[in-house]
Amino acid sequence: MNHPEKIRQTYDEQGTTADLKIVFVLREPVSREISYYNFLVDRAMRNDQNAFVQHVVNPDGEVRTIDDYFNREIDSWRYEH
């Protein structure tokens, strides 16, 4: 939830927060990551220069396998956190 104050403002404009209900929809994380990988591969194949696309492209310009991508992401997460 990036902007909780906006949610509060929206409900305050309606005059009541007594019935406020917030529903979170969470995706299964592995499926989400596979979907994101496929999105980045698609962008890479279109020669998109977005910085995130570089996560799926080797220095020689070839698209990384999903296993390679996952291993690099896990390693970067492990060392950053």
C-alpha cells in the first residue's frame, strides 16, 4: 500500500470510515516472479533499454535462462538483505 493517506482521504470525503474495509490480493510469489521474468524477456526481445531488462540479459546480449535469472536474483537478495 503505497499511499495510505490517499485511502484515508477518499473515505473521509465520503463522511465515514466506520465501515472501512481494505482487501489485499496477494499473488503466489513464484508465479509472480515467473510472470515478471517473461515480461522482462519480452521487453528484451523488443530491444527495450529499460534498466530492469538488464536483469535478464547477459553481458554478451543473450537472454538468461530462467534458472540463471533466479540464481542471480536470489544471490543479490541474499547479499543486499
